[in-house]
Amino acid sequence: MEGLFRLVTLCLAVFGFCVDKTWGVGLLSPSKLKMFVDEVPDMPRISGFDVVNGVSVPKSLKIGMFRKKWKFHRDLPPTPVFAYGTSKSKATVPGPTIEAIHGVPTNVTWQNHLPLKHILPWDPTIPTAMTMAKKGIPTVVHLHGAIDEPESDGSAYAWFTAKFKERGSTWTKKTYHYSNGQHPGNLWYHDHAMGLTRVNLLAGLIGSYIIRHTAVEAPLGLPHGAQFDRPLIVFDRSFRTDGSLYMNSTGNNPSIHPQWQPEYFGDAIIVNGKAWPRMIVRRRKYRFRILNASNARFFRFYFTNGLRFIHVGSDSTYNQQPVTVNKILVAPSEIADVVIDFSKSESNSVILANDAAYPFPSGDPVNKVNSKVMKFIITPHQELDTSRVPKKLMEYPSPDMSSASHTRYITMYEYTTKSDEPTHLNINGKSPEDPVTEKPKVGTSEIWYVINLTDDNHPLHIHLGLFSVLSQTELVNLDEFKECMMKLKDATKCHVDKYARGKNTAVVAHEKGWKNVYKMLPGYVTTILVRFSYVHTNASYPFDATSEPGYVYHCHILDHEDNVMMRPLKLVN
């Protein structure tokens, strides 16, 4: 879809003028950038705790958002970006990796140092914080996968501008408190301002956050240490010839939304801030925490020489046991925690590749350029490797449907013009501003039947709650059921059980654990068990989860989330 839009003019014909002020600066052909010439960076690491007399204690951090220039490729001019860092000179894209310790809180004061004007086009016709702010670019940080108090969750309406001059309706405080009470795992932080998430992330506001727990992780024997345990943040971007980021300035329905497009797809594949980088590795095992931080692109990763992934964790939790696979499908915001044993490679180099269609699953096939991700150059000599992958990883309570206290139907809709161009998407026929309808009780589990009436695969993310996928059932007579749902907006009145009788698609082995985001198949009912307590202990939260401003759940295709596939979630006692 995006490729077609790039062929049309950037001028809004219906209004008779050009809205792209960089008119005349051409798009860069990605073939102009030679692959595998830049080393993949290991982003700066920041400790989220202090050590006093041998004891880990809470730490307070100040991390800012800055406008600066970033070099994405050796042959590309520096690119204006928004970047996280402890100072402008130290800010990076992605931002620094924050490393926390289980049970030791981290406090972060997120500081907005951004200018008055955005570096990317934004659309005032969708609900956006920018239309409410007059003194700068609104931002707010969400720690994705965190189990923390609502005041520190990064509500879309808790945005603030530079020096906190303007604040959104649910803004609570300057310093966020992350309790780090959940099990060890992979999180990430990113902007979450209402209606601006897609442009603020595209500008560079993303970063990794890891919770470690030596007592339970060290006995596993997995590869460890900064050299052999590396976050890899993967995303796509397009550039102009002057190095600036390209995002379309014309909407697919310009008379309705002047700028908004249903999905953003970039031509260049970026890993840790470099386009198609390379990494020199030794003939031994490495652990990679692979995050898909794209706006809309899915990645189906594989190695060109048949090397395999040992999958040890999904999102913020470990698997119960490792699963060896040839390919891994990773949706936007998902994290695949894998071990790669380069000693198994018969060659001295291998390319990490991608074959996921875009939009996924029924869009265009990848081309020669965006089918490549990065290259690993493997040293020729075998070495002693004391790391291992155990047969058992982490034991969590198994999902128990009988423990569910409530059942809900969550329906995903897409609305289009007569020419079948999307105008907006939503959940249960409602917008984020509509009154909250999902009010789970703290400490309980619920069954959610997620009904996807669209043609797209939607990665559903639930703030605070972890969930396990129980089944995926195809809807029969979909057009008939969809017609009823578009009219009544009620799964029970439309007799969903009558239609949820198609084929059952098994959940892949490495995604059967507890997750905070999952890919909802188009034309399917996906049944999930959502848990609103710690899954590793079933203990209650050490904070008041019922306080304001509550939480949300949403599609993590950012262009969908912004317009307006997100709903509030309010916990009660």
C-alpha cells in the first residue's frame, strides 16, 4: 500500500497546494547505500540501580529527549532525529539500554528538550496532543511490558511539552517510578503521546530496558556479559537524498485526513541505528534480544545458510523450555529472545534475512533490499564456550481457564470509503475518548475473545496485564458475520459462536507462554487468558493499580493506534 502512495504527488490536489516544504528534495533509492559496511553499535548502557556496600539500591535517572543529527549510514548525510540520552551529546537512536535489577526500583525523570516544530508531518484531523499544545512537541514515555503503577505507565493523555510548560489531562508527575517487581525479561521504552506515537517513534524515540535477576538467571548458563548478550532493535525507515527522514505528507484520503496513512513502511532496514550493519562474532553462542520497533512492518527472520534460532523468551518473560526454529515472525513491538550458536555455521558469514509481506499477511512481498537485515561475519577458529542452553528455563503457573472471573469480547474494526481506502480503525466500535468498558478486578484472570474483522494482522498490546493465547479459530461466513457486527457492534447478538467454527490454527510452541503483545490473525477469534497479577507468584501488586489515570490496550501498528485503535482499561478492587 505504501509503495503505491509514494508514486503519487506529494501535493494535495484537492486543496490545490503542496504541503511538503522539502519539495524538490528527492527520495533516496536504498540501492544507493552499500550494505554491511557499518558496524552494528551496542547502544550505551545505563544502570538503573546503585550499589552501596555491596547492596543494590534504587537509583534516580534523568533522561532527556533531544533534537540532534544521527548518522544512519556511512554514505548518508546526517539525519535530523529525536533521541533519548542523559545529554544531547550522549543521546542516541535507539536510546540507551537501561539495565535494572529485579526488586530494586528505578526512578526516571523524563525531560522534554524538543523544539517547537516537529521534523515530520502530522495530521490534526486525528485525535492528537499536538492540536492541544501551543508551546512545543508533546511527549510521554511508556515502558512497554512494565508492571507498574498507572501514574508511571505513560498514559497517552499524560503528555508534556518542554520544561513541562503544557501538560495533558492525565499528567500526574515528573518522575516515573518503576518497581521492577516482575520476573526478569525484556522491556522497551517509547513515546506514547496521543495521536503522535507514530511520528515520535519514527523520529527516534525508542530504547531498550532489561530487568535482570542473577539468582534465577545465572543457573541457566545462557550467554551473558555485554559482549555475548546484545539487544538488537530493528526497524525500517526511508530517507531523502539530504539524509532527512521521509514520511508521506499526503493521506490516502486527503479530503478526510490530509496526512494520515494506514501503515508506514520504510525502504531501509535499520539495526541499532545503522542501515544494514554487520557484526563480527566468534564461533560460539550469543544471546540476542531482538525487538521489532517498526511502525507497521512485520519481520519473519531467518538465516540464509540454514543456521537456526534457539528461542528462549517472548516479550517480558522466559519460555518454560527452549524451542529451536528456522524462522521467527516478530510483529511491531514484539521481542524475540534467542540464542544463536555460530559454531554450527559451515560458512564464515551469514545474513539475517526477512521474508514477511507488508502489510502482513496479504501485502506486497519483500524486495531484494528490504529482505536483508544484517550480516554476521564469523571468525574461523572454534573456541571454548562455557555457556549453554538448558532443557528447562522458567516455570510459571499454567493458564487456567477455570480461574477466569469474567469473559469479554474485543472486536477489531476497520472503516473505509466507498473506494475501500481506510479512514480509521477502532476496537468495539469505540474511540479512546469513549467511557471505559473494560474494568477487570485486581488479582483476577479474564477470558478475552479477540475478534479480528479486518484483513490485517493486529499485534494487540495490553498494558499491565500478561496473557496466554489459548486458541485461534477461523470465522466462517465472515462477510455475513461482519455485516451484523458493523451494524450491532455486539458479538453475542450476532451469535459469534455460530461463526467461530472454522479451522483451528495452533499457537506456535515458542509463543505459548505469557506475553504482553500477540499477533491477532485476520478473520479469526483468538482466545486469550489475561492475568492482572504477577504471573510468577500470583502475588498482588505493590502499588495501587486502581488509581488514575488507569491503563490502555491497543493495536501496536502505530498508525492504527493513532487513528484510533486504542481503548482505556481501568482496574477495580
